[in-house]
Amino acid sequence: MKKTVLFFLIACIVYTGVFAQDSIFVSARGNDENSGLTEAEPVKTLSRAVRIANQNNSINKITVIGTLNTNSEGMATNVSVFDLSDANREILVTGKLDASRAERAVLSGTGTDKMSMSIVGNPRIRFENIEISGSTGNNNTGLFISNGAHITLGPGAVVRGNNLGVMVSDNGSLVINGGEVRNNSSHGIVILSNANCTIENGEIRDGGLGILVARNGVLVMRNGAIRNNRDGGVAILEGGRFTMHDGTITGNRSNRRIGGVFVDTGATFDQTGGTISRNTAAGTPHHNVHRAEGSLGSDLVTR
């Protein structure tokens, strides 16, 4: 009896190892004719990995090994290098935990005038241990979220080195829970047109304007930090709403009136907790919250 049970357990382990896969692997050195079901046989493109995931309900994880860019991916659409809009259920897109420098996961828009990543429609995508970067052209965006897409930047997810880090629009949704949006030249995050962003934990830092909320966009901050941005922390314009429950907004500076938080006419800011300190606007220190009379200017939204 004991031998029978032992044999059964061993058989189950072998069966699991051979048939049960928990990830689709992607590498620029791969081939889209591969199965993608082992690290030794990765597919080449993220778009192929999404198609495999759509066809296999038991796999909801894509592991990226190394850098993917337009040379490996081609061009997903006329406007972006990568597009996850076809994902038909919740998917985790991740790099390898503690990956070596060569294997560190990067989705790059470098060398193009396109956005790095666009996600439009109903996908629910979570990013972890991966970088989205390289969209440095005028008006280009690292991560574009729209039309109901729900995206989470989890631990190790970084959007950096873009002109605009993340654009969330038209009922799109972004959650930052352990991720970072940093070192983007114009804006870290822009939230427009009934879109929403919730900061559970993570940082928006070292960029131009940290966060712009406008045209009925909604920002909720429960923890984390908005810090050290060179064109202000948060600007709320044109019916935008920002509720701050906790976290810190600190060390932001601007040559204009933004400072820590700028609240334009018709916008809403409610603070129930958290700390806003050491922000500077137009050379004036301790410029933490400014409620305006008259408009700051629509250039913040359009540029």
C-alpha cells in the first residue's frame, strides 16, 4: 500500500513538471515558432506571448528576459512598439526576480517616435520587475492606458526615461502598488477624461511635473511618495479631483505656482491625512498647497 501511494505521488510530481506550465517566456533571442513554455524555448515577441496566453487558460503569466524593442518586436501598432490590448483576461507581465544585468526585463521604445506601450479596452495587466522606457520624442508616452483598461504597477515595475511617463484617459485605471514612475522629462502621470489613478504604495519622483489631474480625472493617494519633481508635485485642473489619505508630497519645486499641490478653479483637493512639506514654487519655500483664483493655463494639459 505504501509503495502504491509513493508511486502515485511521484507520478503526480512528474506530471506536474511536464505538463503544468506557469509562464510564457519571451526573449529577443527567442523564436515565435517556439512553444514559449520553457525558458530554454522562449518566443521572440510580446505579442506572440499574449496570443498564447489567450489560448491557454491555465497560464496568466508572461516572463520577459532581457530587453525587447522595435528590433525584436517590430511595431505593434502605428503608435506604439508594444500593445497588450488583445489580452482577454488578467495577466502578469514580469521580469525574472533578481535577474542579472543582461536578463533584466526592459520594454523599450528607444529609437522610435512611438509610445513604448499602449493598452486600450478591457485588459487587466499587472507589471512587476520590469522597466518601460525610451519614449523620449515630443508628446511620446511610456505607458498609455485608455478605454477601461486596468493596469497595476507592482513591486519592481518602473516607468522611466520617457517624455511623459504614464497617460491614463477615457475611463482607464492605474494602480501603483510598489511600482515607480520616475525620471520622465515632462510629466510623470497624466490622468484625464474620467480616468483614475490610485497610489497604494510607490513613488512618483525626479521628473518634470509629478502628476497632472484634469478633465474629471481622479487621483487617490493612500500611501507612497510624490517627491523631488522639478515642475511641481500635483496640479489639479479642469474638474480634476485629488483625495489624499496618507503618504508624502515633498521636495517638489517649480518656477510656476505649483509647488506641492496646485488646485485650480473648479478642481477639488481633499486631504484627510499624509504630509505635504518642503515644496517650493516660483522661488518661494514652503509652498505646499496653492488654491488658485483664475486658471494656471491649459498648456499643462496639452504640452
